Amino acid sequence: MSKNNYTVHVRFYEELNFFIDKRYRKKTFTRTVSRGTTVKAMIEDLGVPHTEVDLVLVNGTPQPLSYRLKSGDMVSVYPVFESFDISSVTKVREKPLRKPAFILDVHLGKLAIYMRMLGLDAKYVNDISDDEITITALRENRTILTRDRGLLKRRIVHHGYYIRSKFPLEQLKEIIRRFSLEGSISPFSRCLRCNILLEDIPEKQIVRGRVPDKVFLTYDRFKECPSCHRIYWRGSHWENMKNIFDSLDL
């Protein structure tokens, strides 16, 4: 073996095996890397976005993604831990976001609507570029949601998640569980078009002429988007979506 190459031993744990070649799943395997290769470079070369990793142990000691591998290193790579706090040992993850806020790539429009229906902050633009997504995520402290692994491998991306399911409602259930968002759910409190929190309309008479007459006579409580001024009320669509979300069994 060239003096410029090292052999290291690697194992991925739990759901990180989803990303790697079947030959390497749930077992320790050897990997040849060039001198100076970082943990981040190696794991992403194997198909795992760094945003999916919460803890890296090298020879039993926590190390950052910037750690440069040495010959014979034993590298154990763990996913995000949901059941207990490892903040005292992990050197991989940036500080958690204070408030859950997301930005979705262009292929997740339906998921964005479902998230907004639950009152979750889900920024979405149907023609936004990957560069704009990463810059916006960094500037606004948002977690990127995507099914594009390459987007999550970008160096400046600190918070991101690869959506496993292809189906919007399953995707919704997936992220609620992954990010423990049950306590953040506030159904129909956010504009479906603008992603802005709705404001209560204090007097019913304000919406006269702005909603169909039948709606005005049937309902007493209305909300308005302060940006696009769209009016919302708890009509049949609200009941239909409530039934869908109840069926998710969150």
C-alpha cells in the first residue's frame, strides 16, 4: 500500500445503514483512504450525508467531522439520538435550533402544505435553487428537508434531513417523529400560501363582502394572513384535513 494511503475500519449504526452499500450494512468493514482524508469526506463518499450523523467515535473517543483519519483508526458512526441527550459528548452537531423552522426543496411542495396546515414553519418556493436553499437555511437558521443527498453534503449545511418516504402524508409523520414536533403542532394557524402566522379578525363584519355570503352567515370566527390578506375559516376543508391528520396516529 502506498505511504499516502491508510486503511481504516468503519461501522455505521442503526438507520445510517439505509444510505450505504448493502455489502457494508450492520458490520465493521475496512476502507482505504488518502492521507489527510477527514471523517466527513469518508462518510459522504460512502453515501451518508453529514447532517444525518450525530456522533462519531474514533477509537472510542468522540471526534468532529473535521478529524483527519490515521492508519488503523476504528470509526463508529451514529445517527441522531432521539431517546437520550448526548450533548455532553458529541462534537459533530451544531447547537440545536431554538425554534423548529424548515426549508423544503422544490420536490416537496405537498409536504410543505401539510406542514403549514399543522402550523409548522415550512418555507417553500417552487423554483428555488439549491444554492438559494443552503444560503437561506444558514441565514434564517432553518433545517433543510430534501430527498437529494447531494444537497445535504454541502459543507455549509449544518441542519438537514433526508426524507425517506415518497408519500407526502408519510413524510409528514416521518418528520414529526424525527424532530419531536408534537408539541409544536398548532393546526390551521399559518397561511398555506405565505407560511405566515394568521391573525384573528376581531369582528365578523370586517369580512363582509370578502367571503361568500353563505360562509359569512354560517361562520362567526375568521382569520387573516397579514401578508396576502387571504381569509380563513373552519369550513368543510378544515374538517377533512383534521380527519386526515387524526388518522396519522401521531
